[in-house]
Amino acid sequence: MALLLVAGIGITAFLLLRDDEGEELTAGPVATEPRQKWSWESDEPVAYVYPGPGLNLVKLGGEESGLVALDEDGKELWRDERHPYNYVTFYEDQKLITASWYVATASSAGSDSDSGDVVFAYDGEVVWENIDPEVSLHDIADDGDYIVRAGETLTKLDPESEEEDWSITGQDFAYADDATFALDGDQLTRYAEESDEQQWSTELPAGHAEGLAEEYLLGVHANDDFVLVASGSLFAFDPKTGKSLWTDDTSGDVRSIAGNRYALSQPYSYDEATGVSVSPKPPFPIYGKEGEAGSLDIVEGGFGWMAVEVVAVDGKEMTLQRSSGRLYDIDGALAEGGYDHVADTLDEGVYTVDGATIGYREWGSDAPEWTLTLDEVDSLATEDDPGQDVEVAAGAGAILVNDEHTVWRYE
């Protein structure tokens, strides 16, 4: 199954393209100064562009937030302005697009949220919609069935008949190595991919979640090397056999980082006296298959922990902290610095945005391969975020750039 995953969080987007054999493909950099191929104008504010196979989706901003689909020549195909979509996945084989939204609201009556999922055909037809806040669409299987989570239940169902193929229960689920891992009470179980066939199950110590600071920190995390259960302590297991690998008597917020490893921090805290949210303090211990493997000493300030992401550097996974422009190896040691104003990452390098100047810099280089300053842009900059006039997203051999009312394609 070929899919392109684009996760938009604020101004950040991440792209993943895989072919039918599961091998990762790169979009390919625009390594020399690009030329404009087309432009598209919008009456409504534009927030971002999600490049996809065969079409591009424009995320609208402002009160009429929604999506507009453009073809590869910049012609508008269709639009949907019902929801403020912020997470988009292209399923190229099935010619489907899933879009979800989540909006948190606060009032004198307390906090509330608006969330849901929509599945579009490539022609814009809505083929499935969910507005139940307790339900979320996790994936679309190879056979076209939907993998849906509702509370502590993960279900595979036919979207037309709504008949269930199978259902499994768990407080949390993780996915790796053609398998689903479910944490259900004291039981950790491995299921075959897109199946309820149990391949192994192991029992955690009774009361393993006692002493957990926050309920959201309870979870299961998986990669091809090991499965990690985070609760009152950390418990690591072999993903193939379920054999216990190690235990560490600590808990916190687990993040996936470079090289099939996880870093752990204390959760964000709120100081009621000052009314200030306090971020966790580095260094953060790093765990691998053999246990603690190093520490990540990122720079404090800015977005800090939230701006840490895994990037591929010439095929090798590393950790990038965008707010500081620093690149770390799998043990958490600083490898390089100076990657400022990163807008999007590729295996070969990074696209950058500084004001209205876009550019491309290869990993390991001291200077950009090219920069290009756009004239007379309708700036996206705000008082809180004054440094960026435009957004940049990587397409296949192209760049999609937008200001507040225009989208450009450069090749």
C-alpha cells in the first residue's frame, strides 16, 4: 500500500511516502535555484499546502477553515470548508484522503473540544465521516476496510456495511514490524498486522501503573527493536517473542527519537502560583534495546522538547531540534548546529524560510545551495511569530510555497 502521510501541527508538516514493498521513498530535493511553474489565488486566507500524489491540498485559515484540492497544474478541483482540518493522509493505491480535525475550546463553563474524521475520494466525494469525539480513524487497510478506535477498542470494519471483521481491546496501542501491540490492564499482547490473531501475550507486574504522575503518560510504544511500556516504571520487551529485556524504575513522557530509541522526560507542569507552564528540563535519558543508551541534552527555551523530531540524514536517523537548529546522533550527542529557519526536511537536506527568503541547504554543508527572496508577499507573519512571511512544503521534485492568499509551485 502506497501512502503519503502529512501531519500538520501548527506550522509544521511531516511527509512519509512508501511504496508497495514498504521501502521509504524521498520526494527529492530541488537542489538548484527553482523557477515558478504556476500560482493560485485564494479569497480566503491560506495557512499551508499539503503536497500529495496527483493533487495538492490547501489548508485554509481564518473563519472559513477547510481544504481546497488543486491538481498538479494548480487548477482547483474541489473544496470542503466544514472543518478546520489539521491532519491529512493520502492513500495513493485506494485514491482516498483522510482528514481529521481537533479544536480545543475553553469557556466559563469549562473546557470542550470539537473533533472528527472525514474520508474523501480523490474527486472530493465524502465517502465516510465521523463526528463522534470518542471515535477516531486510525488507518485504511489494504483491502479498503477501516481501522477505527473507539475508547479502548480497536476495530476493523467495512465502511459500507459497517460490519466488523475483528475487534481488540486495550488502553493503548502501538504499531511496528507488521504487528499491533495492545496494552490491556496488566497484559501486553502482540497481534498480527490488521488482525486479531494473538502472536504472544505477556503479563506485567500487578500495580505496574501505580505512582504514575499523569494518566496520559500510560502507554505502549513500539519499533522494530523493542516494545516499551511506560507506566509507573519502564518495561522493555522483545517485539518478536515478548521476552522481557529490561526494566527501569522511572516514568515520564516518552518520545520516539533517532535510531529506534526513545527519550524520556518529566511531563510539563503548571505553577498555579505564577500561572506559568513549566517545561521539562534536559538532559533526557535515551533508551534502546539494551537499556539506557545515552542522554539528549537539548537547548532549553523556545519550543524545546516539542520541537524535537526524527530526521533522515543521508539514510541515517538523527534528532533535529528546530528551535535551536541543532542535530543530534542516536546517543544524544551534538553532531552539528546551525540549521536555522528549517521549514521542511529531506534525506538530502533542508528547505528553509527566513522572512520572505526561501532556500535549500544540504546536510553537512556550511552554506545554502541556493536562496530566493520573494517579492511583494502577503505576509503570514504575526506579532507572536514575526520571522516567517511564507510557508514551504516539499513535493516530489518541487516546492509548494504560500503566503496568506497565494500558492506557488516552484521546480
